[in-house]
Amino acid sequence: MSGPMTGFADFNFTAFKDMAGTLRAAGALEHQPEDEAPKVGFADWKPARAK
């Protein structure tokens, strides 16, 4: 799953959570950024394109 994060309140996690629920209800496997964010912390997280 991908979508805009920068410039949105709470990194747009509400929209990601809503879509994840929709996808899971349809039987799809999904992955969302918030699944990884708590492991690394957003203060130190840098998108791959910033390298």
C-alpha cells in the first residue's frame, strides 16, 4: 500500500488504517507504513529516496 504521508496530520495514518481495513475485509494481504514506523521511530526515519 502506498500513498501520501508528508504534510498530512499524523503522517496520514488514518487514511492508511481505513484502507487497510477495507483491503483486509476483502481478503487481501496488505502492508502499511505504520507497521514499520513504531520499530524505527519517525524522528529518525528517512525515506529511501532521500539517500
